[in-house]
Amino acid sequence: MEKRVAHYNLDSIKELVKNNHYYITGSARTSYTNIGFTDDDVIEIIIGLSSSNLYKSMSSYHSNQIWQDVYHKTVKQIKLYIKLQINEKAKIISFKENEND
């Protein structure tokens, strides 16, 4: 399922990230290091997201009860695909080059 409004409050995600209450998946870390970003870069980019960067919200491939917000943002001339979720912490699921845009 998909929708065009954020499922999670972006300010809540940013606050969790600012307060070091976040988790980065291994695949996200591998993707962003392969395109030249560091952990600090990723945190700065997420904190700098705005609601206008929202692309869509989608249910997880594993459960239609779990939602994930997808953001697109261009940084250093790289179009990024950023997928975020909140459970107890902010979860950075994907952070990669957006090759479909």
C-alpha cells in the first residue's frame, strides 16, 4: 500500500536522530558509504529534510501494518532515496542513490 502523506511526524524522526535514538540498517550503511557519505553526513541530511522532500509512505514488504516514509533529496549532485520508520527509535532503512528518478 502507498499514500502521499507522511505516516510519521518528520520532526519526531529528527528529534530522535538528534538525541541519538536511531538505528541504521546494514544495507543502508553499505549503500551510503559506497556513494561517499559518512554516518555524520547521513545524520545531517536527515535533520535537514523538510516535508517537501516526502515522496511517499509505503507499507513494509513484510507487513502491511508497518509503514515507512520515503524521502527524495539531492545532496552533492546525488539524488538520494531515504526510507525512514519509527518504532521505539528512528530507523534508517534505506539511504542510497535514487536511480529511478
